[in-house]
Amino acid sequence: ACDDISRFAFVIERGQKIAELSAIQLARQLSRGAQSRSPVEDMSVLDQSMYATLEQAQRTLTFDRNRDQLTKLINGDSLLYQLQRSLRHAQSKATEHAFMLIDIDNFNLVNEVFDETSGDQVLSEFAQLLGQLNDRRALTARMKEDEFGVLLTYRGVEEARAIADKIREDIAASSLTLGSESVSFTVSSGIAAVVQASDSPEGIVNQARSALKLAKSQGRDQVV
């Protein structure tokens, strides 16, 4: 049984507590082989309870480690890992993928004019829109603050640009209610190819970030 969000207590039928571990301790124990050598159905009730709790703790920790807590998208580190895999595929199979960075224009004004809660609302709703892209060939992440990354596999730069432009148009045509006001936003995007000649995931992200900065410098609400 779980007595709070971070610690797990194990009790026998008489109600006596026989162990109390943090979620991290439980996950470590599981990774070291906490599973019984016997099938789960052959375990005692207590062993089954501990085994199930260990598994749940490990799943929770893995989710928390890989996800952005506000938007529930994967985080930048997780996307970099997937970008590395796509790059290896491009280098070994001569395939082409694309990576884009999307940034909300003048996002800092939201926190200045409204408040941080309103800023979080903007990020969450924008993340939901980007999350709709996720499928077998697209993966979206929150990289940092108001910057989001999208990995598009088996799609070239031109197709990625068309997708980014559609996102840009949809955002510009919509509005969000903050407090009692209806507020509109624009976004800028930078795109980089993931091809055989690409050097590293970090290099690809830097290329996309340079393109994003160019879009900002040219007046925002653009795809470069």
C-alpha cells in the first residue's frame, strides 16, 4: 500500500508494517532483481503486493523522468535520444528525416501582462495541439520554457516546412481566453534536416535553433 506519493509501506495481514521504502529505493530494488524466481501466481499475497508495487513505482519513475511535468509531453533529453536513433538510421540507411523547433512569439509578455498561471495555461494548450501530431512518424517534446521540438521521421525538409506552416496558421487563427480577455498568439519555427551528412543530434538542434532565430529576426510568425 502507498501511504504518500513518495513512500511505500508493506504490512502483513495483522496490520504490522514490515517495510517502508521510498519510490526510488523500490525501483532500485526492482532493477537489482526484486522479482521472484517463481511465477507471480505462486508468490505469497505479501510477495505479490510488493512485486506489483515495485513495478508500479518503476513505471511511475520512468514516466516522470522522461516527461515534462506541465505539458506531459516527453522532455528534451528524451527527444534527443530519439533524434540520435533517427540520425543513426539516416546514416546507415541513407534515409531522410526532419527536426523542427517551434517557439511561441513574445511569450514573456504573457507572464508580464497576466501571470505565470496564464503562461502555464498557454503552454499546456499549445502542447495539446502539438501532441495531436504524435503518431508513428512524429514525436513532440517540450525542450525548454516556450520552445518545443518535433521529430518527423521519413519526412523531408519541405514536408516538415508544410507541417510547420500549418501549425503556424492554425495558431494565428485561434485565440485563448486568459482571465476575461481573448488573446491571440503567433509562433515561429526553425527546421533542420536529419540526413546521412548530419553530424550529431546536438548539431541538428543547433541548426534548427539558428533557423528559429532567423525567423524571429525577420519579424516572427514565420517558418525558416
